Amino acid sequence: MLFVPNKLLLEKAMAEGYAVGAFNTNNLETTRAIVRAARELDSPLILATSEGAINYAGINNLKTMAEIAAQESGLPISLHLDHGTSLEIVMRCIRHGWSSVMYDGSKLPFEENVANTRQVVELAHLVGVSVEGELGRLVGVEDNISVTEREAAMTDPDQAQEFVKRTGVDALAVAIGNAHGFYKGEPQLDFIRLEQIRARVEVPLVLHGASGIPDEGIRRAVKIGVDKINIDTEVRAAFQKAVASFLAENPQVIDPRKILGPAIKAMSEVVKSKIELFGSVGKA
Ligand SMILES: [Zn+2]
């Protein structure tokens, strides 16, 4: 297998006390920016692709771009499905060479999430592919909910223990007040809850929606024992800003390479700063 399963990357991270960054990509520029950053810092890497990214770029394009970048880098790189919500997309990715999949049944009732995740684990493990499950709902930044509802959406430590035991997942994504997209104000992470989950669960833990969490919060989460951290929004924002400012200054330029070139550099800088923050420099 060309790509390295998450299980191998994350167990090393867990043993050595750092986190591996999972960065979302959906095109050539982003893929190259992410891999370039990891190569400069000699870091392991997870290239994450959502269903939306697969639909946008085409599964073969996305896979081939990742494959070439991974080969050229010589780094241990995983190609990972982010938030797969059906067995169909999971199996498509496995068939096309992904080394890791997330099955996200977090919106389903607990028993259904357990049953579906268990099924994905049984199939994926037959061919050495790692599986990430999710328990607890990530509340979107746009969701207007009360404190009680916010609490109820978070991962329950006892349930997390049961979930991991019954499903056999290789990693667990937790909801501790983290959210996708940009945060309105300071994110309030429940570190006590994270410690309780860490104490009950033996597999690596995953923090989604880490864009916008202050560095201090990330360091604390890694110290408690988060081993995989997902970043998407901040990389997108760097892309948008670089393209917008280039076009504002150079409205006459029509060459896509000139327009997108500065964005590769800007995205790469964001990824590098995250890799440094997660502590995976030199861990390839
Ligand atoms: Zn996510």
C-alpha cells in the first residue's frame, strides 16, 4: 500500500506525544501546498478528502494527485476519507486506494452508529484500512443553541468507552465544544471532558474543527492526548485571501498559474505553522 494507514501514524503520535495534522484538499494547488509544508518540516501527514471534494475533483484525479505528491515527498502520508456518511462512499475510497476512512454516524441514534461503524470496521480491516468513528455532534457555528443543548451534543466519556469497544475503531473523533467553520468569539473547549474520554479510551483521539482554536488550546488538547487534528477552514481562508489580494493588485493578469501561485505559498505557510504547533516536526 502506497499510503500509510492512520493507525500507524497515530499510534506513533500517541506514544511520542504529538498530533498529526489532517488537512483537507480538493485540488492540485492545495495538495501540493500541504505536501510541500510537510516535506519542509519532515512531518507525517494526513491528506483528508471529503465526499464533496471527491465529487468536485473526481475520485481518480484526487487520488492520483495525492499519490504523486506522496511518492515525490518520500514522507509517510495517509489518504483519508473525511466524514464518510455511507457504506458506499467508504467502499469506493477503499477500492481506489485510500488508506483510512472516517465513517461519521454521529447524527444517528447511538445503536445505529455502533452497528454501522462496526460494519465499516469489519470490511476496512480486511484490507488493512484504518477507520475513524465519531461520537457526539459537532455543533455548527451557525447553529443557535442553548448551553444545555450544547452539553448534550458533546461526547459522553462512558459512551465513548462503550463505542470504541463495540465498534473496534482505530481512532475516535470527539465533540468537546469544537465546531466546523470559523468560531464566533472564543471557542469554549471542555478539557475536563477530554481528560475523562482519554482515561477511558485506548485508541487515538481526533479533534475536528480546529481552525480558529487558539494555539494554547491546541497545545493543551495535544498534551491531554489528542493525536489527530483536522484543519480545513484556515487553509481555505489563506487561499481566498491570497487570490483576492493578487487579483486586486493585478486585475489584468489572466494566467491561472500566476493567480494561484501565491495561494500555494500562503496555504503552505498555514500548514507549516500548524505542523509546528502539533509537534510533528521531524517525526516522518
Ligand atoms: Zn470534521
